[in-house]
Amino acid sequence: MITAIVGINWGDEGKGRMVDLLSSDYDIICRYQGGNNAGHTVINDKGKFILNLLPSGILRDNTVNVMGGGMVIDLEHLCGEISALRSKGVKITPETLKISDKAFVCMPYHKQQDILEEDRLAEKKYGSTRRGIAPAYGDKYLKKGIRMGDLLSPDKLAEKLADIVEWKNITLGGYGEERVKLESMMEWISEFSEPLLPFITDTTIYLTKAVENGKNILLEAQLGALRDIDYGIYPYTTSSHTLAAYGPAGAGIPGAKVDCVIGIMKAYSTCVGEGPFTAELFGEEASALREAGAEYGAATGRPRRVGGFDVVASRYGVKMQGADFLALTKLDVLSYLDRIPVCLAYEIDGERCESFPTGERLVKAKPVYEYMDGFKTDISGCRKPEDLPEKAMEYIRYIEGAVGCPIRYVSVGPGREDYIEVK
Ligand code: GDP
């Protein structure tokens, strides 16, 4: 059985905590795309963890975690993440963590290039996390880079890197920047690859066998549908495929079919970085929601832009992900509101629009807001549907109908057990 847990919105929906909750039913948890540009926050009996690269299953005993070939990996960051987890008592061994030999290495010069380009763009910037992810994916498709498997052959690696550094200096030259030094890149690689070597393997062989043996595999996405490089709000997207359809390919089993897609959708909207965000609220209404939901980026600490639940974007996200059912997260955050704002439709050039637009039409879209009755009760202690106030249940049922997909879980707090199964 292969299940994908994916984001319906712009990311930060609370995927990490849902993977942490649901991973107990799975033997193997795979990350299939992205790098350390986003973070999952997981709070459980072992403490609070922020995971940027490692699959969330790493916090469970008896699960194998795979970092798939669709990922880009900053070696230094991964070493730091592994050490931080080990210092909190999490066991990480080559039996519990397998890194694909096809994953692409995010080098210090990718980070440098990301920063230089965002600074050059100034007011027109994309809102990158400046962690080198877009330049790394760019180089991957230009076929100018190092894959994790290359780290296992240091002699050949030096030769490859020399050529890449020469080319990189030609491209970075336009910024008037100091040249990338081959020697310091080699030093960086040898320092931070050494602890990772035991984990590097052909994850396709491993996962293919696992599928044949009927193992339960969970594919864990980073970010959400609206950040997909092709189907999201391009160019304010990430540089990889966040959709469930890419999950098996990015993990290492391109021929396998996903049996079940679980979409994680937030009870309101948030967006980090630049780009069109139609449902955005401003002023006091926005600050109150941001504070109530503690909406600051896990990877960067940046305040997130916030808005009411966006029916148009979420319905599109549900469709693009092919979600079988949904988990609605952070419903407890809305309990302070007398009236809950819901963005029902967009208005573009004076016309009402209910399907998610692209390009300039999306940029021009204005939100059509309506308000639903608030439930005005602390619901963080609720564990059964009948514990929920009627107005909260009405909100859940309304959203379910509006996006056209059943909601199975509702989360009411950040802890592992703070959720309700509603179906
Ligand atoms: P992810 O990248 O999709 O995993 O999302 P993040 O981890 O960036 O954001 C989710 C944040 O919301 C984390 O700080 C979680 O601890 C917190 N969180 C998750 N579910 C809930 C919930 O139901 N209620 C509240 N109040 N916080 C939650």
C-alpha cells in the first residue's frame, strides 16, 4: 500500500504533524522532493522537532526513512539536523535512514547564487528562502552537478567538481562576485559528506523490494499544491513537484501507483514569500490571525501572510493532488473569532470567478469574502465529533462541500493526540 500525504495549499498546512500521527501504520516514510527550504514542526512525547530535510518518520522507532532522488540535499544542513536529533535521543542509523544516490547536492555556491539573485531582483524578488534550492534544481536540469552517489567515489568527484566550479565561475562572474574556490568546495564536501556516506544507497532497489514484499510506504511531501513548479503560482513556486503524482518518481519507484492520497488543508490560509495571494487579509484582522496561529516560518522565522479559508484555491489544490480525503488542520486557531472569514470566489475584471485562474488573471483577482458564525469556544480539548460546538461542525461540513472532498481528520492543537476523527 502506497499513500501520499500532501499539502493542498501554499505549504505549512501541518503536514509534519499528520505524518507523525499517521506514520505508525507505515513501514517506510519517504521524502520525495525539495530541500531544506521548508520545515515541518513535530511535537510529540520526545519533544519539539523542526525537520527540514529528514522525513518525519525519523521520530518513530521501527520505521525506515528514505530521502528520495527527487530531493536536493545541503550536506552541511543535513549533518546539523542529524546531530541535533541525535542529541535529543533520536536513533539514526543506516538501517533507519537511506539516502538516494540520485539525490542532488545543494552546494554552498547555490546558496550564494540564490542570495545574489534575490538581492539583484530587490523589489521584484520571489521571496526565496535563500537556501540555494532554485539554483540547485536549475543546475540539476542543466546536468551540472554532484549527486549523492558521486560522494562515494572521491577520485572521480574531484575531477567532476573541478569542471563544474570552472563553469560556475563563468556564470557567477556576471554578479562581480569573488570566484568559487575549488579547494574550499572540496574541503566542504569532504567534511560534510563523511558522516553521510553510510546512509547513501540505491533506494530504488530498496523500495522496489519493499513494494514486492507488500510493505506500507508513506510518501511525504514538502510545501503544497500551489507551490508546484508546473501547476502552482509560477514563478512564486518552489522548484520541484509538490504533487502526489510525482511522489513515486521522486521517491525512487516511478512505476508504482499511489493507492491513497491524503490532503492536508488548513482551516484558514497562509503564504510565505511573494506572489499572488488573493485571500490575503491586512491590518488588525491579519495580525490577530497571525498571532492566534503563531504563523511564522519554521525554516526562516518570517511572518507569514494570512487570510481566510480560500475555497477557490483549495478546491484547485484538492483536484491537483487527487486527494481521496482530507485532514483539516488548526481549526482551534479560529476559536477567537466572532465571524469566520471565508473567501468564496474571486472577482476578476468585475466578473465572479470560481475556478482557479493562472497568470495575469490570478494577479488581478480580488477576494469575494463572506463570513460564517464563529464557534467562540476553546476546542483544543475536543477529541470526538460530538465534543465540537455545532458552529465548528457547520464550518467543517461547509468547507468539505465547497472543496468536494471528505474531511476525515480535524486537528485542534499541535500535539500528536490533538485531533478528532470526524468520519
Ligand atoms: P508543515 O510544513 O506542513 O508540516 O507545517 P508547519 O510545521 O510549518 O506548520 C504547522 C505549525 O502548526 C507547526 O508549528 C505545528 O506545531 C502547528 N500545528 C499543527 N497542527 C496544529 C493544530 O491543529 N493547532 C495548532 N494550534 N497548531 C498546529
